[in-house]
Amino acid sequence: MNHMFLEDKVAVVTGSGRGIGEAIARRLAEFGAKLVVTDINLDSARKVANDICANGGKAEAVFFDVADFDNIEEKVHGINDIFNRIDIWVNNAGITGSLPIEEITQESWDRMINIDLKSVFFCTQAVFKIMKKQNYGRLVHISSLAALRGGRSSDASYAAAKAGVVALSKCFALHGAAYNITSNAICPGNIITPMGKTLSWSKQDPRAYIPLGRYGTAEDIANAVLFFASDLSSYITGDTMNISGGLYM
């Protein structure tokens, strides 16, 4: 299998204007995929797409608010029209929070669930219909270690939403298997990104509690997505990969 083993594949990464999403988009493009870079910040998305094109890849930037539920299906169909198919869909867009349990309000709870869980379902539902017609698809969902062991530095609403993402991934795996659609989740541990730097763990020495002795990078997550997005993982579905340097074992 050559270096361009995603050639002729079209990949969409939500929230790929920066951070983990940007690293995912760049890595998939590096292996030959045509990219649709989507973000709520169109300028950031354009910068990433332009850089991919400047390096010999193919990419388009699209404004996409994953929590604009009334327009998700129409938006996904518009994205499909760019390259006339969607082979790989990565649900990466999300927010985090660190409110103490006693301070979580209905408003903050609903915002977290809407952006980190509800959007994942309705975006995936829309692209699932497209992938069924193609009889091919690779769905990858970015969850969190908080889904598996509770929120330590992130709050309960975040942990609950990300646990829901793991369950949804299995649902799409079950219903997509007959159509050659795989669905897998990735649970990052402590990853140094602009969002990660806002959390309390980023002030600690990783050598004190992470077996591999370092924090993760966005590229570590991108490498895992590359595996699930490719046919290297064609016999894996409904699975969850923990990228945490041994923090969860």
C-alpha cells in the first residue's frame, strides 16, 4: 500500500480550522484524501485548506455550525456536492467545560449536549444516508477519556456528552455494517491543544502520572484517525481507541 492510500477518497472533518481537527485534516490530505475543511470560523478553515492546496493536495473550506440543527441535512448535502461523494466523516467539532457539578445550569448543560452530542448524531445521520447509497463509509468520532472514567478536569456535562458519542458510534456501526460503513470512536487523553491548555491538567508535569511521560499532541490523534479512516481498519467497527499515553489501562 503506497503513501497515497487515501487517494480518490473524500474526507470531511468538522471543526478543522485549528487544533486536533486541523491536524486530522492535514494528515488525511497528506495520504491523498480530498478534504472539506469545515469550521465555525471560516477564515481559519480557509487557511488550512489553502495550506493543503499549497502542498499539492485538494481542499475546500466551508463554514459549518454543527449546532444549526435546522440546516444540517442541507449543509451536508451541499458538502457532498463539492467532490460528489463523502467517504470519510470525522466528528471533531466540540467544546469543553470545567464547571463544578453544583454550578452546572440547564443552559450550560444544554449547550454542551447540543454541541458535543446532538450535533454528532444529526451530522452523522445526514452523511449516513449518503454513505449507504455509496455502499461505503468511514465514520470516526472524537470522544474523550472523560467518557470512560468521568470528568477529572472537565465537567460532568462534557463527560456525559462524550460517553454518548461512544454509544452513538456503536449504533452507527451496527446499522452501517451491511453497507460497508464502519464507525469507530477515539478517546483522547490529555492532549496539548489551544483547548487543552485551558484545563488544569496542563499545568502538571506529565511524567508524574502518564506512563509514557508526555502529553499527547494533535498529531497523535490524527494518526489514530488516519487508521480508522483507511481500509487498514476495514474489519474494525464499533470500537473505541484510547490515545492517552497509558493513562487509561
